[in-house]
Amino acid sequence: MKLSVEQSAARWYIREMDLSDGDHLRIFVRLGGSGSVQPGYSLGVMKDIPRNPGIKDVVEGITFYMESDNLWFLEDRELIIRFMEQEDDISMDIE
């Protein structure tokens, strides 16, 4: 299980969420959404303080992480966060 954040995606989050060096972004499972590996669930992102991180990736001074109790969502796969330049948006892909 792995979390990978592209540098361009980290820059997008820094810009959109007004983040500073040393901030933490938690990727969490939420009820609702579509197109996921777990029907009826999707991923959300929020600025937070880690409690029990299961996976993390530090990019551009920002720590992206998922808490251990949310790792079931990935089913032992890799979560890759990418920046889609044409849409000026983020893609979260589970591979």
C-alpha cells in the first residue's frame, strides 16, 4: 500500500488551500460519491493533524497522509494524486 503525490499536484493544493511549509493534508474516506473502488464511498481532503497515519508522502513541504483506519479503502493498492493541467484540477487514482 502506497501514497504518491505528484509535485504539480502538491503545488495545486498549496495554491488552492493556502498551505504553508509543514502543513498536513489528510485524505479520508467519506460516504457518497461514485467511480470508486469501494461503491458508495469516495475520498475527501482536509487540513488536519495526524493521529495514527498509515501511509504518507511529503511533497513540497506538505505531508499528505491517510490514517490507518481508512486504509481498507485502498485494498492494498497505491493511491496516486495527480494534477490535470487542462482541467486545473486533481485526480485521485487507485492502481
